Amino acid sequence: MANRRILVVDDERAVRDLLRRCLESDGYEVAEAAGGQEAMAVIQNGGIDLVTLDINLGGQSGLDVAQAVRKHSDVPIVMVTGRGDVIDRIVGLEIGADDYITKPFHVREVLARVHSVLRRSKGEAQPVVDKGEEEACPEYVFAGFRAVPDRLELFDPEGNPIELTGGDFRLLKVLLERPRRVLSREQIMDLVNGADWSPLDRTIDNQVARLRKKIEPEPASPKLIKTVRGIGYTFAAEVTASGRL
């Protein structure tokens, strides 16, 4: 299988060089971009498996670049931030980034996070299926929404499509398959990411907050994904599951 190809986006040449050496030493192919427009051009050409994206790009916010990427692609994004940029980190995760690295970083942490995100992202690309397989795709109806997570489809009560990342769909599927059950954060991480998570991973709370913004009428007072204090979450809506119609 061909080596995974990673796009490093940073306006500092020294940082790009450091990340290139780090990633290439671990067998990855590396492309580089110094700014948002260059990065988008590389991504649109295809063949990129993951993007490391500096938040503080000269003349342009990496958050804006991440948002633009998410309009066209589900390619995993690892944000690179300054140690004090707490709000930027939270915003980055909310708009679709998969993880982040803080500067100054250790090369082993970079590799650990890249490995983890790539393992979690396996299988997100929708496979070609025959008609029989498509018919078997489970469909879920809840609170007027209709979801087919295996096909990355979610529609609101008016029938309008809702855009989610691959990670959001994995989380949604876990919740839809276990309605009204209390799940700990550790259980959800295991179910969403399998064995491929570690203490380096961010908590599930950011993913839940991001999903709430897409499906809750009032995300600050959630009615669907409820917090169980000290334990985790429960999906409170009634869920009807069936085969793909």
C-alpha cells in the first residue's frame, strides 16, 4: 500500500522543515504549503490523507483555512497552536479539526497524534457497494431527523441535509445504536475510536459539543444528547431503526 501523504501548512519555513523530517523519518510522504490558498490547491488536487495546520498563518487565520477545507473535504486536520491559544483550540475542534498539537512540540508527540488520527479516520471514505449492501444500510429516525451514518447522510425534520464530519457521524451512530443508555466518556471513546485512542487524545466532550450544535435546537440546553454528571452522556430521544428504504 502506498505511503500516507501528509500536507504540512505553516508560514514558518523552519517549522515546515522540522515537521517534514519528523514525518518522513516515519515513512510518510510530505507536501508543504505556506498559506491557505496554496493548501487548498494541494487538497483539491487530491491524494492528501491528513493535514497539519498552523492556526497563526501570516496574513490569514488557520481557523478560516480549516473552515474552508471542511466545506469541501473530510480530510483529517491536526491543528498546530501556541500553548496559550485555548480559545483557538476549542474553536478549531468545533469547526471540524480532529486534534491539535501545541508549540513547542516534541516530534514523538507529533507522530503519536498523527498515528492516532489516521487510525481513527480509516474507513471514512465511502466504499463502493452493490445494491444489496446498500439496502442493508441501517437508517435511524429520531426527533424528526433521518440519519444513515454508514452513508454519511443526515437530514433535518424539513428534509434538508446537515453536513457532519466523519468523526461526527461515528459518534452519532454510537449514540443512535444505544438510545437512552448512559455511556461513560471512556465507553464512547472505545466505541467511536476502537482501541486506537490514548491519553493523548482529546476528550469526547468537544465532539459532543460539536454534534449538539448541528442537531440540538438549543445546544446550551440540550434535549437529545444529555449530560449525565460525573459519568458521561445519554441519547434521550426515541430512536426508530430500520434497513435502508
